[in-house]
Amino acid sequence: MDWPAASRVPELGPGPLPAVPALLINGEDDLRTPVEQLQALAARLPGARPLTVAAVGHSVLSRGSRTSQTACAGRALRDFLADRPTPTRCDGPRPLAPRPPPPRTLAATPAAAGTAGLPGQSLRAVALALDDARRGALAVGPQEAEVRRLVLSLGGMRAGFAQTRTRAEGARTVVVDAIVLERFSYVPGVRITGTLKRRGAALRGTLRVEGSMRGTVSLRAGGTLGGRLGGAEVVTPLVLPGLSAAAASRPSMDPARG
């Protein structure tokens, strides 16, 4: 740590890189050092052994959670040091499924389960917005949420904002106690205003919806989102539990299907 810093960034000398034995390990989902950098370095380093690890991001070998592919990478490192053959790829399960991009228009938004037409599409837009606000609230870690009733402000994907109140419950759990929305929008043209409060294991409340399908919807007991939009009665299953921060990173169900 106390080694003096160079006055300028050193430059590599001319000529090819030395033929030094090297095992290059890269997570396939790494955004900081993507696989393209692995491939470029492997092409320049004589005798390099590139290893791509599926469904893993940065710091493959220092990850806290163990998966079959990170275990494979650890074995490859031991084999490399013992001068044994190593694989070029470690496959394994993907614990987090990518979420689809937000709909760009209300017309491109599928209707919520059990509904149809613009009222159903608007209800789905409300469900997506509520799920987005809940996910933002759960982005804090347990240490940050140790402050009781920690209040965070979140910008809406398209417009508006939300204030969330969270708290720590134990050493590893973050609970959402309330979400206050002010013209919060996830899908263009659908804005919601209102307050959700935690009652038992889930959030409940009534929301005002603005846009082409104006109206009021409520999160009801039994895990449903329903009300009247554009003059039509609509209802769909929806559960917004106060999950732990760890649980919130798992693959979620379709927010319009609960």
C-alpha cells in the first residue's frame, strides 16, 4: 500500500508480450472488464489459456457465493498451477434472469393478467411502476437500513418520484414500511400518486392514476391490484412483499401476475 506511485503511467516496450504462462479468467457478465478484453489479451499473450465463466460478473474467484461455475474456475486455477490441462469455459446456472427493458409506450405494454385493452395495459403499467419503486427501496443494504425509518428518494423511470421508508429487521433483512409516490411513472403516459403502507407481510394502499386511462386502484388484501381505470373495472394478482435485500435480487415473478 505504501509503494510510491509512478509519476506517469508506464508504457509497454516495443515487441510482443513475453511467453509467460498465464490463465486468464473472466466472468461472462462482467461489465468492468468484458470478455472482449480477455480475448484481446489472449491473442497478444503467447500460450495464454483463456477461461470464460458463464453467468458471473467481476471478481470470479473472490465471490462470496459458490456456484458450479465458480467452483469450476477454482479447479481450473489449481490445475493451471499444477501444470495440468484447463478448460476454456465453465458453464453453470444463471441465478438472476435479466429483466426485460421498460415498455417505451403504453401501446407496447401487455395487459395485466385477467384484463384486456387499454385499461388492462394501464393496470400493468401501474404494477410495473410499483415493482420498480419497491426494488429501488430494497437497493439499500442492512447496514444502511439500521437507521430506523430510513427515508430514500427515488426518481421515476419516466417521470415523478417516490419516497420510501425502510428499516433493518435482523442482521440480513431490509423491510419496506412505506412508499409514497408522486406522479411516479414507469411507462410513458401512466402516472401514479398515493401512499402504500406495510400491513403485516405486504404493502397496502390506494393510488390515483393519471393518463389516458384515469382512475383509482388499490392494493388489496389477498394480493390483488384492482380498481376502475377509464371507466372499466380491472383487477389482477399482485403481491409486493417486504423482502430482504438478498431475496430481492432473486428472479422475480411477473409483477402483473404477482
